[in-house]
Amino acid sequence: MADEIKYEYKTVRTVRGTDGLVISKIQKDGWELVGQVPGTLRSTLDFRRPKKPQPWLLIGAGAAVLVVLTIVIGVASALSDGGEKKAESDKSTAAANEKPSAMPTPTAAESAVAEVITPEKNPEFAALLTADTCDATNLDFATRHEGRTVAFNGSIRHMARYSTGYHFLLGPGDEGPQTTVGPSFKYADVTISDLKLTGEKIPATVAAGDKFRFVAEVGEFNAVQCLFYLDPVSTETR
């Protein structure tokens, strides 16, 4: 039916206890909550919103203009004399023989770098690194940038050994255990090799207070524990 409303859908996973904050934030962007499935640790929220109608009239008008231009060009070509055709042919041959200029194509590494969020290039991330550990800015950033890659200079605030790996608590800056500002970034249950250590001098192990350039993927923010989860991509000594 012509009047049938078409919707776009998305699903968001949240930590239990933060559902209300996430729902309120996403509804401000025009999304409607249509399903909520609570879990032991996480809830699944389903949203939808009407799709914007396609500008069919503009598309049809553009097609009509193309048809008219095609006819005009065809008539002009038919009226051209043989001399003009030959001149155009010579120009085409000369152009074909010219070597096209090489356009620089970004490498995969350059493309990846362009996608990384850093405090130097992103004021929002820079503000996050100076916000309170439990500030709502953490949840807002995690919700909108989950899965994106961030990079920042920081240090290890605390690390604890578990049977399958370590829990690392990271902070921005160089203060290590004395860090008092910024999110409490956490690597959960990772090994030393998972850190993917790089740099001129790669240590055999790491400890609280060590300073690195952390590159990591944004995970979720646990508003109850005020923990901002990240997944390590690389860890460069500095």
C-alpha cells in the first residue's frame, strides 16, 4: 500500500540497570522502543523509527531531463559535418594516448588511522578523558561509539591476576595508581600477549604505573560499577 509506513530497526545491548538511560538517549533521536528482553547481566532493547520517504518526484524529474538531453545530443551529433567528426576523433585519439595522472590512493593502514578516535582530533573524546569516572558522558560515548577504535596516552592503574588472564584498570595520563580523573577503562580477562605490545623496547611483562599508548575498541559502560570496557588492539610503550 502506498500509505504503509516503512520502518528501520536497530538493537542495542545494555548492562542491567542502565536501560532507562539508554532508552531515553535513543528516543531523543526519534527511535521508538518496541521490545525489551532482560537478561542476567545484559538487556536487549529493540527500537524502530519510520524511514524517510524517497524523493520519487525528484528522481522522475531527473530521469526526464536525462532523456531530453540524450535526444538533444543525438540531434546535434547527426547535424555535425564530417570535418567536425574527424576533428573530434583526432582529439579523442590524442586524449587516449595520454598517460593518465596517478592519483594517490590511501593505503589500508592510512584508512585505519583515519578511523581512530583520538583526543587530538576529537573534542568529545578529549572531554571524556577529563570527565568524572561515573559521569553520564561515559555512557553516552559508549552507546554512540561502541565498536569504534580509540587511541590515547595512558597508564595502568591496577592489574589483578585470574586463572585465565588479567583484569587491567587503565586511566588517561601518566599517574598510574594515583589517577583521579577520566574514565576507569577496563580490559577484562586478557593475557599479556592480548595487549599486542609494540615499541622500541617491548617488556616481557607489565605492571601498575607503566605508561603506554593504548589503542582499543570501545565496549560497553557499566553504570553500576562505573567501568568503561575496552578491548585491546595494540599497546605501544612510551
